[in-house]
Amino acid sequence: MTATVAGHRTYSANPAPAAADARVVAWVERMAALTQPDQIVWCDGSDEERQGLIDGLVEAGTLTQLNQDKRPGSYLARSHPDDVARVESRTFICSRDEADAGPTNNWADPTEMRETLDDLFDGCMRGRTMYVVPFSMGPVGSPLARVGVQVTDSPYVVISTGTMTRMGTQALRQITPNNAWVPAVHTVGAPLAPGEEDVAWPCSDTKYIVHYPEDREIWSYGSAYGGNAILAKKAFALRIASAIGRDEGWIAAHMLLLKVTNPRGRVFHVAAAFPSACGKTNFAMLQPSIPEWKVETIGDDIAWLAPGADGRLRAINPEAGFFGVAPGTGEDTNPVAVDMLKRDVVFTNVALTDDGDVWWEGLTEEPPAHLTDWRGNDWTPDSPTPAAHPNSRFTVAASQCSTIADTWDDPAGVPIDAIIFGGRRATNVPLVTEARDWEHGVYLGATLASERTAAAEGTVGELRRDPFAMLPFSGTHMGDHWQHWLNVGADLDRQGEAPAIFQVNWFRKGEDGKFLWPGFAENARVLAWILDRVDGRASYTDGPLGRMPVDGSINYSAAGMTRDKWDALFEVNQESLQAEAVDTSRFLASYGDAVPEAVHAQHEELLKNLN
Ligand code: OXD
Ligand code: MN
């Protein structure tokens, strides 16, 4: 079919499916008029469609097919060297009122931003295909799920969204005249002149990732990488969803989800927030060192938490795949992921072995003698730069994970028993503490800090506050996000159903600069203590930072720890904690009067406890 839109060039479109709501069709027409693609393709989410897109990407040089004996169904993408991570500096929350974006977000006036983007998007898809990608976040038809439609000129983004969400016609059918949906517009920002040859990874130096929280709308320009471009993930499921959740009484959380069964057969569900690249995927696929405990995976990155009719907090993983950081994923650290990545994976920016397989730092102890690095250059163990980019990724379906729980896609969600906040902290934060109550737990989440990693721009290692691990992901004022947690918790508390809240730190270091706690499989001992607390079986002692395990309630020597190291993991260094509390006062002051009273009260209590 060909059509002329608003006096612009002619394009051909496969007809909108019968399932398409008239509002979606009209919006796609408008976006086509603006961006002027050569053709429009409505994606149905079928295997044939995916394979066709993959074949095209191989032909275009965007994907390299890996050795099919070693990694069947798997491919490697190499991005443009300047398009390798989320760009927080170019991420905007364009709420009508600047105060609603808060001090942690880049704000721009929505009217002005729309003018800027209208200019930028004008003709931005010339020479390219516009794909219309309907998707459901959460099991299709679940009352907790929400739907969106992304238009994009990147087939790489289409196949990624196909893995990360329930994508295609069944999601499109969820959009009815009475059902809200989130429109998301994405372009790589690299229109092609007639006859101009494409590059393997088109993108632009100009980048914008823009959210209109009141209109529930997303616009992204110039990048094809990860959260900048797979808009269902961070842009929708966290930024826009945090605004929707605030208005509807549920919470969008940057949290993994676990199902845990104790030796007596009692099942628990745990939601845990960690800043980017703190080992969330490893923890989500934990293989316990205490085999009587069973840990299963529900999600590794995002949880939507909603009070259920039974008064309990219920959770779904809105995603359908894992977009995990490759470096640091190995047999010792995450054998489940290593196994999950044996087939049907798209890798991005990892290294290529001479026999057509992949490698990254941490996959094996010994690096291969020769590799092609993530930029496509020769690499040997003597090379001064890493073979895989530190933020290189795998994109894989959740169903490929051997520890995926049978309830991972239950439309009713799972009831949450415990909430964990964690960060990467060399000092001050003990291995585990339990909050005294929900308000104390919200304080722990609000004041969370972590050493910076490579998942975003910035200086690696620098300590930054990352409240609720949501710093780059909140579509609302962070103070409102805290108040929202307090409100939801107060309702749950009234029914006696508020989950217990804990803080963990796997990354504390000793004086020798080495990690004190072995981590990984041994983290199960901490998880067991947490759930024994929920079960009323484990004892605690009160400390200035919260409740800590009594001596003997975690078998640290079985984890290979000495008594000295164990004591160091829980050391309360008054002086250093007081210095941190001063920093926390400054941090809270930077939020002005948006800090909820209850958070101030908790801070006052900490100051008192430290004296
Ligand atoms: C992610 C992140 O990619 O948090 O999950 O940055
Ligand atoms: Mn994340």
C-alpha cells in the first residue's frame, strides 16, 4: 500500500492490523507524517518476523552471526563507540511544573521541548523503515500490566523489544477505546539521503530521551543503545510508570524479584533494589551455598508493586527478558546465566573469539590468547583496554533461565514478604540490617548510596546517592516518590501486611582494600537470615543503624570467614558514620521541603543514635 501523508513524500505501509485501535492508527499516521519513513511495518511479534529482521541486520553488518555449533541462534552487535550506555545528561522529565520533576532530574518546559523535538524529528526517518512495535509490560491481560506502542527506525531495537517484552499483535489487542496506552517515538536520528549507504550502527551525536509524565509519552532521539532506545524498559516501566503508579496507588520499582523456599517448604517472595550494575542479575539467579534453601528467579531489574485485594503487596516483573551486563558473569559468579546464554542471545559490545564465539572479562579466569575486541580491533591479554566494553550486554528471553519460577508470569503477581535495599559500599554499611519499621525502611531506601559503575556516564568508583536505586529512573519528584512509598506502606501496615525491609551490602572492604564477604552463592546465608526474621525464627540485636543478626544466627565460618572479618562487616565506626550523616543532612536539604516529615524524623533518630 502506498499513501501520501500531509503533502510529504510517499511511503508504503503494510496495512494496520484489524486489531489496531483507531487512536493508534491515527497516531502512527501522525508520526509517519512527521518523520517521513520510506515504509511502515506493523510488527506482529512472530518468529518469522524476528528471523527476517535478524537476517536483514546481518546483511547490514549490524549483527554478526556467531558460531552456530557453539552459540546456536546467537549474534553479536557492535555499537558505535560513542553509543554505549544510557545518557543521563540527555534524559529529560518534561512535567508541566518544574517542581514535579524535582532536583534529581533534568527538566525542560514541555511546550519548548515539543518544539525542539518537532524540528529534530522532522524527516528523521527518511530512507528508513518505521516499525510499529506494540508491547505489553506484564503478562498480557493482567490487571497489573500496562501497554505501549513504540515506533522506531531501528530493527535492532525491534528485536530487542521483542525479547524484553510481550511484543506483537496480542499486545496490540489490549489497546481498546477505553484502555490507556503509552506512545513512544524513537529514531536513531540518521536519515539517509537517496542512494546514501547506511552504516552498521546508525546514531547521532545529538541525543534526547524525553518523557512527558502527564501525557504518558516518550520521545527518544539519536541512540540505539539499551535504555536510551528500548523505551519499554527504563523510560516506560520506570519513569512513566512511576508517574502512573503515583496517580493510581502502585509503585514502579527498580527491583529484582525472587521466589525463595525455606527448608520447611515455606515460600517467600523478595523484592530487592540495587543501583545499576551492582550484581542484580547475579543475585536474581542465586545458587545458594546452603542447598536446603531454594532460590528461583522472577525478575532481574524492574518490579511493579501494587497492594492487592488481600491487603498484601503484590508484584509482577513487567519485562519478559534480561538485558544484563556481561562482564563479571562467569561460572563462579553466575553459572545460571552462563547456561542461559548458550543459545538464542543477542550480545552487544562483547569480544569475539577466533572461532566465532563470545568472551568478556570474567567469563573465564584465563582470557583467550587472541580476540577481536568490542570495537572490532585485534586484542591480546597484553592489550591496555578491556576486550568487552564494561557495559556490554546480553539480551535473552526470561524463559531461557533455568531458575525461572513457575509463577514468574502469574497475572496476579506474587505476594512480597521482604524488601531489600543494597548498594556498593566499601565502608560504613553493614552486611545486613533490618529496618525497625516501614518508615525506617523508607529512610534506608531514600538515603541509599553506591559507588558508580559503568552502566551510565560518569567517574567509576565515585560515591553517589541513589535513592531507591531510582536516581536516573524516576519520572516524578524524588520526594514525592518517598511520600508515595510511605503512603502505600501506611495502608499495608493498617492491615498488618507491610513487608519487612532490610539493607544489605556485599561490597564492604577491609583495611587491605579487599572485599570482606565472599558474596555470590554465600549471599544466600544473608537471604536466609532475612527470611528467618520474617518467619520469626532469627534473633537480632538493636544497633544505631537498625537490627543486626545476633552472634551465631549466620554461619559465617561455613562461608570461609574469620571472626575478625565478620566483626569488620558489622563494624559501627561512629566517626565515619557521623561524617556520612552530615552528608546525608546536606543531601536531604537539597530536596528542600519535598522531604517527607517521616524521613526527617528518621534522620533525627539516626543522629541521636550516633551520639
Ligand atoms: C540497567 C541499569 O541497565 O540499571 O538495568 O542501568
Ligand atoms: Mn537496572
